[in-house]
Amino acid sequence: MSAHKYGDHVDTDVIIPARYLASQDEKELASHCMEDIDKDFVKKVKPGDIMVAGFNFGCGSSREHAPVAIKASGISCVIAKSFARIFYRNAINIGLAILECPEAAEDISDGDEVSVNFDTGVITNVTKNKTYKAEPFPEFIKKMIDEGGLIASLKNKKGA
């Protein structure tokens, strides 16, 4: 999985610009993901790729559109030094895997091949032959993410 790297304080208005918020269509949102800071992101991203960022990723407004756009673009996980709290919760709600790991976020470069073991929290930078340790999610959150987020998880519990 290839890494797409961004800096500190990437806000939700940059992840998905406000001019596209009228749409609830995930494919439409994905087609505009990151376009204000990386015009080529949607052309480069492949299913399973990783997004890497600095401090305070997802700051700004509390819209769920931001993690939806990232997930729908094909990103399998966002690794950052830290996340804005509302983005963190919205990511879990919609089933986007995220990991806080300052060392990995600092060291991984754009284009590096990266793999993640969500059970152990081990992040491997294949390109640089380095590993990093993030705190893995508790089992119930991993299950929620695997099931596609909070609402899907609740439906699965109810058998709906």
C-alpha cells in the first residue's frame, strides 16, 4: 500500500471542500477528496493505500463528509501524529481505520510502501525496512471498523 503524505493541521475543509457538501454520494465526495491541496490525489490513490499526516489531522468543522471522502477514495487507514477529536470519532463512526503514531507519521515519506497490522498496531514501512508501534484499537472498535462503522455494527447486532 502506497503512502500519501500531508502536513500538520489538515482541516476538513481541505479534505473535502465545502462546495461539495450538498452531496451525500460517497463516490462524488471521493472524486473531490484533497483536491485543494493535492490536485492529483484522486488520480494517484489506489484501493488499500495509506494516508499519513502530521498533528491535528481533521481539524475544523465536524462534518462526517471528510472521513467518508477519504474512505471512499480507497484509503484503508490514516496514520497521523494526532487527530482532531471530532474527526477521530467520525472516522470510527463510518468505519475508517486511523492510528496515532507520531514516529511513523514523521518517518514515512510520500510514496513509501506501508503495511499495517491492526491487531498488534505494528506499522511497517517496507520501503525503509522500519517498524513502528501504534496503540491498537480495542476489539470492539476493531470489530466496528471491520463492519463498516457504528451504524453498520449496530445493525449487525440487531440482525437487521
